[in-house]
Amino acid sequence: MTTRDELIQRLDAAYKDYRSTIDDLDESQFEKKWLDGRWGVREITAHITGWHGTLAGGLERMGRGERPVPEGQDWTAPDPYNETFGEHAKGKKRDQVLHELGNSVESFKKAAMKVPEDRYGEGKTANRIFDGAGIEHFKEHGDAIREWRSREGV
């Protein structure tokens, strides 16, 4: 069984690993659009930040005893969300995007602390939110960025 504290530790480790993958990139490398010709590290990072905010809201609702997904929203259809989150990166500098990511991780953890411990465990919604917004999400995109860096010699 995975506890909330264990999930937070895993999230912190995944965040640290993701940051180690991108922290040495300069502004032009951060800006380069290499994923489908539309996204680069800037958009990927804003996308992760956006999902943190969205799913932190779900954790906050769970902490109040409500359903995590607001009425009328469908988190299983991520494309509209992803487009919006990628758009949030437009015009932002590297340091601003990274600052927002750091804030989103902290806000996500604060929201997680409002969810009762018994709502955590293998297969439970709170654990799936942690993986979807953070732990596995960081790994998925960190792996893609490492692959790009290797391919491009960045």
C-alpha cells in the first residue's frame, strides 16, 4: 500500500529528475519546437504545470468529500486541456515557466495533504491523480526530452 507521504516523496524524486533533465537548457533550447513541430520543453513544462493545477483542484475537492472531477468536465479527454496548457507557455521565458512549475508542485502537495489518508492506496483515485499529474507524467516527458537531447546532441 502506498501512503500519501510515500507518494509525495516519489513526486519530489520525479520532479527532481525532470528538473535535472531540463535545468541546463538555455532559452533557445527551451524554445525549440521538436515535438510534432509545435511543442518544445517550454510547452511540455507548461503542460505539466497545467495538469498539476487541474488535478490539485481534484484533490482539494476530494478533501471536502466531493468528486474530484467537476460536473461537466472530462479528464479522460485530455487534448483540449493539453492545448490550453501549451498555449499558457506563449511569450513566457524559461525562468518564468520553471518558477510556475515549482509553484505547481508545491500547490499540488498542499492539496494532497487535505485528502484523508484513507483515500490513498493502490488503485485508489488519489494515487491515480498522483501518477497522472506528477510521478509518471514527469517520467514520461523527462524520457521524451532525454531522447530528444540525445538525438539532437543537446
